[in-house]
Amino acid sequence: LPFLRNGYLYNLEEGLPADVKQNRYDYILCSHVLEHICFPEKLLSDIKGCLTQNGVLIVALPNLFHYSSRWKLVMGQFEYQDAGIWDNTHFRWYSYESGAKLLEGHGFSPVHKDVTGDLPLASVFKNVFSNKTAQFIFSLLKKISPGFFGYQLIYVARIK
């Protein structure tokens, strides 16, 4: 079984390639894509047109308002990096709420929103808590404030 049927080198600012738009898909994954697009409207419109009636769009975005980024901003630091939230190729940044609003504003309805991440000071707590306990505490923290504790934003959406 092939793992990749086709590969494209394409500027997604222009939406999807024509031959991709001709097909219908049950799932489309945009993992760390939308933050690299200046104007995601065309791309999201094309994606909406390519999904089947019950199709699912899965989006992963870095979270600008993770506590580590907030601390940097409070300290007056806004320095691009080679990777991560402050990646120098990011044109846009999203919060837990603005990521959902982006999708809602372009005809999608998020059916599941979540975040990934770890306990604050995880390197310290890994010696104190078991992995299971740390995961449980993180699950409580993200219920309190997903936008504060989540490093990566995850959305599962369907067409409205």
C-alpha cells in the first residue's frame, strides 16, 4: 500500500490546486498550516468545497496564548525562532477562541475543541508525579483554561 498517492508543491495562499479541488474527501487535515497563510479565506473555502457531506476538517495550530508565550510578552520579548509558537514563518497567531472563530467564520462548526501540552514545569514534576498523575493534572488544568495551558490547539469541524 502506498502511503502517499500524490505530492504537491503549491502556494496555498491561492487555495487548493485545481486537480485536488476536483475530488471529494471524508477527512482533510491542516496540521500547522493555517498559521503560515496570510489570508486563509480562499484555502478554507476550497477545503469546504472538497469535503463530503459528512466530511471532517481537523486543524492543529500553535497557541499564542500558552503561558510560556504570555510570560515572554509580559517581559517585552517578541523574538522569532526557528520552530515552535514563535516560528519565523508564522504570519498569523491564534488563541483557543480565535482558532474556533476562524473556522466558524468560514462555514465550519467545531464539534470538538481540545489542546495538547504538558504540566507547567514538567521537567520538575516528572520526578514527582507518575505519567498518569501528570496527565490527570494536565486534564484538570486544561478544563480550567485551555487557552492558558494548551501548547497546541486542536479542532475537529464539520460543514455548517
